[in-house]
Amino acid sequence: MPGKLKAKIVAGRHLPVMDRASDLTDAFVEVKFGNTTFKTDVYPKSLNPQWNSEWFKFEVDDEDLQDEPLQITVLDHDTYSANDAIGKVYIDIDPLLCSEAATVISGWLPIYDTIHGIRGEINVLVKVDLFNDLNRFRQSSCGVKFFCTTSIPRCYRAIMVHGFVEELVVNEDPEYQWIDRIRTPRASNEARQRLIFLMSGELQRKIGLKVLEMGGNAVVGYLQCFDLEGESGLVVRAIGTACTLEKISTFPATATHPSNSSPSKDMKEPVFGEEAPGVPLSSGPPTPLRAQTFSSFSPSKSYSRQSSSSDTELSLTPKTGMGSGGSAGKDAGPLKALLKQQTQSALEQREYPFFTLTVFPPGFLLHVGGVVSARSVKLLDRIHNPALGNTRSYKLLDWNSFTADEPETRDAWWEEIRQEIKSHAKSLGCHAVVGYSESTSICEEVCILSASGTAAILSSRFMQDGPLDTELRLSQQPLCVFSTGSERVEGDMGSSASLGFEEVVSPGCGFCHIPYDELNIPFPAQLTYCYCCRRYKVPDVLFTTIDLPTEASVTGKGCLIQARLCRTKKKAQGEVNAMAISNLLPFLEYELHTQLMNKLKLRGMNALFGLRIQISVGETMLLGLASATGVYLTALPSPGGIQIVGKTPSDITYEQHISNMQKKINDTITKNKELYEINPPEVVEEIIGSPIPEPRQRSRLFRSHSESSDDVSEIDLSHGKKDAFVLEIDDTDAVEDIHALLTDSPTPAGFYSCNTEIMPGIQNWTSAIQMFTSVRVFRLNANLTNQGLNKIFSDLCENLLKSLYFKLRSMVPCCLCHLNFTVAIPEDELIQVAVTAVALSFDKVQTLENGKQSGEKTPIKAITENDEQLQFNLELNAETSSSSISPKGLSEVGSHPSARAPSVDYSSFADRCSSWIEQLKLKAHTIRRGSVKTTSSMEKASPLPEGRSRSLRSNRSYSGSSVAVVKMTPLSFIPGAKIIKYLGIINMFFIRETSSLREEGGVSGFLHTFIAEVFAMVRAHVAALGGNAVVSYSMKECVFMENPNKNQAQCLINVSGDAVIFVRESELELTSVQPQSATTQTSNGGEGT
Amino acid sequence: MSVELDVFVGNTTIMDKEVYQLWLNGYTVNDAVKVRIEGGVMEECEASAEVLLSDTMDQYRTFQMCERLLHHPAKLANQLLFQIPPDRQAMLIERYYAFDDLFVREVLGKKLSKGTKKDLDDVSTKTGITLKSCRRQFDNFKRVFKVVEELKGPLVENIRQHFLLPDQLARDYAAIVFFANNRFETGKKKLQYLTFQDFAFCAGQLINNWTLGAVDNMMEDMDVDLDKEFLQDLKDLKILITDKDLLDQHKSLVCTALRGKTNVYNEMEANFKNLSRGLVNIAAKLINAKDVRDFFIDLVEKFIEPCRSDKWTSIDMNLYLTHYTNSAHILDTFKHHAVWTRYMGVIKSCILRLYHD
């Protein structure tokens, strides 16, 4: 479906002087989209040109609109020689293609040059007229919303979570093309930037198509990465979670509707009853979305599934219901196994039951098994043939000498890994993997592919087409709702009813309950009864890659825990090298895991969230960095201490040494417990009955390296038969290890840190936020031992943290959230650590409250959040029942011939919703403008007498153009504020190069400027979309290369995030009265389509 | 083993006021770290010297990057590179343009030329202010001078508009520009007792009363140059001392008015003719640019020093100048009332300011 792209070039400012003679510039602008180029007139002799051009119109396919960026080039006109380029602006059109996102791009955007950086700004207006046709959804994927946020975006509600989407595109890297030898660095950089823009656009479109095929309308947790494979090419890959989202009221429901809850439930319940016992298995309607119904074992869990049409085995799926998958006590053994089987098979039908989400709608995440990860070492092989040294000379070989076309090869690699992850999850008794992510580390021709996630059992709630609202209510008012369902069940399946009951009763601990079979534990584990509900088994330690569920009950506060490791390796080439690396990997992971475990114990905590293990490969070493947030889950048993045992007890001084160390460790644990306010309620009674496996330390970290075929080697990382918490000192290494353990300095007073979104135990956030990026590169001496390297690496990270605390001391009390460390080995003997995080201030008063109170608070909060979500449902439901043939109901039953995509069903409703959101946006704008006025008040405070206006002449260009403040945060929310609109994804890639490194302040000066410029460009683009913040911001790539001898450096940065409009909650309260009425209005006609 | 690269970039640019001041003062990174360590920030925040060094380097780099914007403060408000809250911006600008009184006394009235800049190392040694800081201050003076030189309109207002400075600082810069433009001599030994604020006050008086801008506000350089016509007219005041009758009459009027009201009556009476000659001569000479330069020296030599040696108090001075000014209007043959008022108004307030008991 074609569309019309319109662009207008208004003005420029702060342009650089291009003509030395006149100290001025004769600037004009080229506007290019696809193959069409327009030019403005030359605006002579000015650094602040006012072009005020006509509207340049491009008539293009929406496929192009998705793939191509609008390219604006500012040039200096030169009569006698070639025109000099000042710089470029790439504008991503994508946000304009979605009706719910931005409508216009308008504002000052920095003009960027890859050699000189930002050179002035240009004011542009960009609009898109898409010919409005519902069918356009079929031809391209315009309209599919993308979110970097790894949770359901704040102003949306998940109707359905379809599952994993992935795609990758491959191209040659322009930097390695033969033409690069003759073109300028600028041309080469620009070719690269443009190519990556194109590739990301294409990737996004392809993913969008997959989403549409699945029946979704959005991708949440969209993670796009670049692999710069050097001569073998450039890979852009992305993963995400396809969802069907629906807009919800942007205003917090001020009052809940107690009267509404029961009628709607009554309306819904019969539907359940009718279909549940035995719906005939329909072979699926002949629509691209194949909806199937499976009769359910447990009646309340009717389940139907959608999958991509390419999934051929779909029609062969057996009748299965999705059980809750909970553990049902000791006597439910066989039944449980059966349930588990069903649960698994339900999700198994999906190619990959993976979810990139880390935060889930309430009730979605039932149980968490543990971390699953897989790594694989691959060789990016190429033919060394200088005679063929042109573009097409490379060929890819993977480790199995399996040759294929490039994308297929890469696809196959990832497929292998994903299969492995899937099987790991299965062995943990889980049918899904959540908090899933993928990464690579490349050094020369060796590439380590990694994937990790958390094995989990999910509720079928968001995976079926059934109405969610009733389901949602299940968790809210469990007792009354469930009565109907369980009665029916009791006859044949008593235990299953109690199963359902379990997940409802204990939202704070349910996810900790083991998903696997107690008698058939996949690894040695120590199970106890849950310390919250005392009914189900829990493990002693829980590692996950997801965020702490909001409903989880936590004792005390959390803290960042890092395990750091360096391993030297011999320089090698090709397969030998790859083999050496894959041999080292298990040890690396084992040690990281041990470190994590020990550090966790040292802090008196029992669970890790947001675990991210990064392994980076260099020519002579491997780096491992594991970061996670440790917490004390109330449901899990209290961790034991750490006991040190010496090997040679004969020596008295040695023993003394040991006991000293033991004392130190014990002191640290006590101190940490105080620091993090960990004082769990004392458990009086002993573990009730049930044979408990011998106490052993166990781990839930699965890994394997598949350098060959599909032999999946799982390495048990537990410490064999030793007691869980005993550290045996048999050599100096062990002593060093313990020292290292104790050298982690505690965070200074007033600081907390975590790598997750929220910090348990802290609520009262103020609006003060500070996002930052810090990069350090450390040069090592040659010939270091493993121990020496470890210490250096560990110190590097510790010092970096200390510096951050010092920098941010003015924000105390504050918490560093989402601390995201990235390590790299840019060249031999260099270690690069980059950190992006946000510091949030909070009010001290609240922190004095003990952990228990805060634990109680969270569930309440979750409920209110839910209530506000429910508000719409209730009204929708009323409609549903009266018309009785609502699309939602249909797809649930699966008997209607034309189950339509939910995105279409809700579009008009959403449109109406957005109309008053539009109003709100206007309001937000005026608010922003108001603040702008205050910023510029300094200029306006002293108005000149009229007659003296000439003195202002050089001021003119500045007046009234103060810069709007744009907040940036890696979190998915802004404390104290409500996100009222998502404007689209920000995904930007920049290259900066210099050949005057010293003059730009050395490497630090160069990178400092570049990062500041990247921030500035992100802010400017967000502001141009009408936004005032970027959430879920991340710097995914920061590749820095230097050559000080040549006075040169180059850096590539890739950042992404979601542009949003937020309104302070205090401002919202003022306006919340009118929208309330608007809400009812919109919902009245909401289902009209 | 060394840190090769170390940067920290905040979405809101973090700037430490203390470090900023150290940077402005021209301290090297290492010196600044020393000062900070002595300041006790380390104990406060549980930091190490290493952390302090890293932070200081980082801040210095930020300031260096900001410096080019600070040269055109209006740009700071609408540049995109650094997100700095408005109050911070104001602080940055104000402190950047702040100067040391000690330093400004050294260059006040000097031509803001390359030659003067070359001598800054002497100034630095003399004042104990780092050369770097001297250069910044000097460059600030020069920059402000260059910008306002070409502008019409009131000087103070122009400076405030262009450099977004607070009122007092804008006035000080106006004084500096005014002094530099007219090349008033301020460095002589006799003037050493005067502070910059003394001169700034006088500059304010001169700008407001003796420049073209005081009469016509649409002229170029109106605030920077003295009103030539007025200076020409000042020659007419000579009659007060050349006409013997007028001088005697003037003296008797002042004496009558002051009798019994001051302790230094006798000295005053004895010195009247000298003092009056001094003031009127200054007025008559102002038409020569060279004598304009000596304005303050003349005031001190011809009037302030004699009075001081006679131990006049400020009150005596005020009383004398008031009556001296007013009496002239009663003189029958004296016609130049307007010029006299314009002249004496400034002279009186300047002398009162410059006269330190």
C-alpha cells in the first residue's frame, strides 16, 4: 500500500563556518528517500539559514517506508569546486507509520558528521500520509508496534502473548569491501551507517510480518543486535515477543468498581462451563491464523493456540489442556507427572516457547525452574585468497563444516542453540523460557554464541484467545471465582482443583514452587516446604534471568552481585583456537557460578534475579562477567553460612589463619544482613515430614557448548558430594578466592544497587533520575597469571562502581537501577567495561520501614494496578455478553469460521482511546512549553526598551528556542510519572572517527564527546517525535578502536529505547476528572466493529 | 597496567561546583585532586584518591567541552549536546565570567591587546592567580569588549543580554569595558589604595551621566565614549577660577554655608581656591583624550590628597561638595548651570567613593 512521505526543511542554526574567507556558510539541503532526491535553495552567507522550503513529497511503498530512513544532507555550496558536506541526519520514519504512535516529526535535529561530530542543527517537519486501508496490514507490517521494554508497556494491556519472533539479515560490511581502499573514511562510515539503518528497517519489517502472521499487533522486548564479523560480513539479528496489545485508560482508576466485578464474572462463567468439558476438536478455520481448541483437563484451563501458518505440524497436535503445572504435594506424584506432560506439550507446539519478557502480567508466571543457558563456539571461516580479494570472496563454514548460504548458516547456528535451551527447560520440568536473550562475542574469526533464559511454567491465560478479564479476576478474587470451577472438578480430579487453588492463594511465593518432579529432580537439590504457604516444595536457591515479580514477597533489600573472571589462553588460529575456547568455557562458567553462589551466601540472600552472564573472547584471554541482583525471598529457606575447611589441620598457625578467615566471613554475613535489612521471621517448627534429599549444594545453571553436532553436554555445576557451604582451602588459589570474595567493598551509605528494574524494599522514589553511561578501558601488562588477571578485572569493576557512587553522591539516598555492565576485549591486553544505568533518588523516610511492611505493600500495589487495567474489561465484558458473539468469545470457542485478528477488532476502539490521549498529549505539550518559558526567563526577564531593539539582532536566532528536557532511563517506567503514550522505537547507529585524536582530548575526550553526542541525538529525535522521555534505553554496542600512533580512533555506538510522553502524577490528578467520563464514552462504542 | 580511557556521561550533565571553581582557578588536575583531598570529600563519601582523580579528570573534560559554549552563553541555553538545568547554566556562566578583584585591578584601564596578554605572566606572579585563570579572565574582558563595542543601546543591558550575566556582574563588565575603552590610568601608585569596586562605581556614574547614552540612546558606542559636546562645554566652567570675582564670591558663599558645621573649616577656607582650581581644571582638560586617562589620578592628586592631609571626614567632604556645587548656581554671572550640574554630580559621587577615611 503506497503512502506519501512529506518533508519540509525549515531552518538551520549553529552551522559551522565553511568559508574561511567570509567566516560564513552558503548552506543548502538535500532530502533523499530511496532513490529520489530533492534540494532546497542555497541560503547564502549565514550560519543560521532560513530555508523554509516547500513540502518535498515522496510517493513510495510502505515497504520502503519501513526499510528506508529519510536522509537529510546539509551541504555548503561552492561555485568552483565540489560542494562540501556539512553533515547528515537520518530520520527513522517508522514511528509515523503507526496510528497510535507519533503523527509528525518536527524539531531541531543535530546535523551529524562521522568525522566532525555534531555540526549545528536543522529544523525539519516530516509527515506521512498512508492511504488508509485496513488491508495494508497484510502487505507490509506497518502498524505493528515495537517496544524495547521487556514488560507489557505501561499504557497497554496484553490480550495475548503469542510468543517468540526472531529474524536475522546478513550483508557485507562496507568497511571490508574493496572499494573501501579508495574511498574516504567519511564515505565508508556513511555507507555503513546507512546500510545498518536499512538492515534494521528490513529486519523490523520482517519481524512485523511474522507478528501479523501470528495474529499479534506488537513486539515487546524487542532486542536487536549487530554482529560485526569483520570480513565475513555484518549480521543484524533481532528477537522479541509477539503480543496482542490493547490500549488502556491512561488514568489511574480512582475508584474500583466493586459492583462490576460480580456481574461480569457471572457473565463469563457460563461460557467456561459450556465449552470446557468437551469441545470437539475443530481442525481450524481456514484463515491464515489457525485457531485450535484443545479440550482441557482442568476445566478452567481451556486452551487454544495460534501459531504461524508455516508451522505445519500444528494440525497434528494432540488434545491437550494446559495444566497449571504446580507441584501438588507428595501424594500427587503420578498425577503431577501427567499434568506436567500436558503442560509441556502445550507449549512445545511452538517452535520456541521463549519469551523475551522479564516482567509479566499478574498471574502469567506460575513457576520458575531456574536459569538455562547454552553457548556455542563457531568459526567464521573465510577463504584466504588474495587473488579473489573482492567482495564475494568469502565463504562461511561453521564448526561442522556445514556450508550454506550465509543467513541460513547463522539461522542454523541459532536454531541449534535454541533447541538446546528448549531441551534444558524441559529437563527442568518447564515448558517455557522467559527472560530470554541472545548474544555473541567475536574475536577475529572465532565467535561465541550465547543464549540464556529462565525455565518457567506459564499460565495459559495470555496464550489462549479467551477473555482475560475473567482470568485476571481469578487471581484477584480467587475464592469466589474459583468456587464454580473447582466444584465441577472435584468429582474426577480433586487434586487439580487444589492445584489451581494453590497458585491463587499464594501469589507471593507461587513462582518459587518447584515446577519439576520432586522424585525425579534433574539435578541434586535441597528442597524444603515453602516458607510462605508451607504447602509446596521450594528449592534452597533460585537463579533467574527475569525481574523480580512484583507480587513476590521479599525480606529486606536487594543488591548487585557480580562474579568476575579472567582466563588466559594461548594464542591460536582457526579450529585449534575454537577448540581451546570451547574447552575453557565450562571451567569459566563453573567458576562464575561458584563465585555467584558464594557471594550470594555472603550477603545472606537466597535468590538471584536478572542474571546476565557475559563471556567475552580475546586473543589471549576469556573474560566472564556475571551480574545479578541478589534478594532474600521470604518463601525460600534461609541460606546457611560459609564454612572454611583447611586441608592440613596439623599446622596450628594455619588453623588460626583459617579460623580468622572464618570469623571474617561470619562477620561479613552478619554485617550484610544488617545492611540489607534481612531479618526473616524465625521459623519455629522444623521441616515437616517428607524425605529431604541429602543436603548438597545444587545448582540450576545448565550449560553446554555445542561445538559439534547435537550432543548436548550438560555439566552439573554442583559441588559433588561436599556440603553446600563448605569452602575447602587446599592451595593458595583457594585462599585468593576467599580474599577476592571478601574484597567486594560494600556500597557506601545511602546507596543501593541492582541490575533489575526495581529494588525490593524501596518504594518512595522521587522524580530525580540520572541516566548515565560510563566506559573504561584498561591496559594490561603482558604475562599475567590467571590470579593476577582476576584481581585486575575485579578491581576494575569495583573501582568503576566506586566512581559511580562518588559521582552520584549528591543524589543520596539513591539506588542505581538496571546497572548493565558490558565487557569486551577490543584488542590484546585491553579490557573494556561499559556501564549504563540510572540513579533514582528516594525519600529516606520510607526506607526506614522494615522489609516486612514493604512485602505487604507490593501485593496491594499489584492489585490496584490490576484494577485500573480491569476498568476497561468490565465495560467491554458487558458488551460481550449482551451481543454474545464477541470476537474474543469466538476465538475462544474456536468454532466460528472467521476468527479475526484481535488487532483489527480493537483498532477502532483503540483509535477512540487515542483521540483523548491526543488531547492529553496536547496538554503535555503545553506543560512542556510552560517549562520552556521558565528556562528562557533569563532572557526575557529584562525586556529592552523598544527603541533599542537593534542590540538584539544577533540574539534573534536564539530567541524562543530553548531545548526541551528529555529524560532517558534504562527502566521501563519513570518514577512519579505516568507514561501516556508510546511514540515508537528509537534505534540508532552511529560511527565516529577521528584522525586528530590528540587534538580532541585523547581517547577519553573523543569518546566523551561521542557519547554526549549520541545522547543529544537521541534526545533530539525523541523531542521531534513529541516525546519527553526515552524508556528502556540501552546502549547495545560500543565498539571502540584506537591507533594512537596514527593519532586515529574509531567508535561505533548502537542505542535503542522507546520514545514516550509522560506526565507527572501530580499533574495527572488535576486532570483526572474529565477523562473519567471520556473513558465511559469510548468504551460504550468500543466493540462496535 | 593503566587506565587507558575513562569517561562518564550523564543524561543530565553532572557538574561539581567545587571542581568547577578549581578548574576556573586554573588548577591542574593533580593540584585540584590535592585540594579536594584536603577538603575532606574522601572521608565524606568513602572514596579513594583514584576515584577522586578519575572524577576530577572527567569533570575537567566536561568543562573543557563546555568552555566553547560559555564563550557565547546564549548558546548554552539552546545547544543540544549537554542537558544542563537552567539554574546550573546560570551558575556556570556566572562563575565563568566572575573575576578576581586583584586581577582586574592589574589590567583595568589597559588596552585589551595581545601585548597586555603577553604580560599576564607578570600579573600572575604578582597576584598569585594562576596564569590560566588570568588568561580566562582577560579573554572574558576582551570578548565582552569586542561584542559590545559594535552594539547600540545601553552598555549594561547589552552585556546582560549577550552574556546572560546577573545585573551586578554586568555592571562590573560595563565598568571594565568603559575603562578599557577610555584607557583610564588606574595602575599608578597613588591609586593603589582603590579597589575595583571603587572604580566600577565611578564608571557607573560616568556612563550614566557623561556619555552620549545619557542624552541620546540611539547612538553607536553611546555608553562607551564620553559625550564630546559635553566635554567641550566643560571648558566654559573655567570661568569659575579665571574670573577672580566669581572665585571669591563662590568661596564666600561656601564658607558662609559651612561655618560652624565642620571641624575642618579653617583648612577648608585656606584651601578653597586650590581645591576649586583643581576640580575646574580637571573639567577643562577632559576634552583631551590624554587627560581623560589621568582623570582619576588628577582627582586624587588635586582634591583627595589635600583633603586627606587636612584630615577631612567623609561628612566634611559631602558637606563641602554639596555646598560647593549649589553655591555656583547662586553666582550671578555664572551661566553654565546645566553643565555644572552634570559635571559636579558625577565628581561629587566619585570623590565621595574614592575618598577613604
